[in-house]
Amino acid sequence: MATTTQLPQPTALSDAQLRGAACVWCEGYLATAAAVDLGMRAHPQYPGVLWFPRACPACAEARS
């Protein structure tokens, strides 16, 4: 599922959100089977650092 909404800035997210363990929008815990992968991204502030945004199905659906 692709999202047409811009993701939050990584600098505003928690460690769990950066690792993909929590939804980037609602901060809810993500079970691996239900999480929507939003793709690996380069961190805009730290060259060479990657982040792994994921969303819960409800948030991903609301933003697609």
C-alpha cells in the first residue's frame, strides 16, 4: 500500500517509530504481521543513517 501523505520528520519520532516498532502517526505498537511497511528511508539530518517507517493498517489506509 502506498501512501500519498508526507511522513513525519524523523527528528520528531521516537526510537520505536524510527525502528518500525511503532506507527509513525499514532505511535501504536506494531505486530509484524499487521504492520504496513512504508519503505526504508535515508535520515535527512544524519548522512548514512537509515530509518524504517511503518504504520498500522488504520493509519496507512487513512493516508492512502
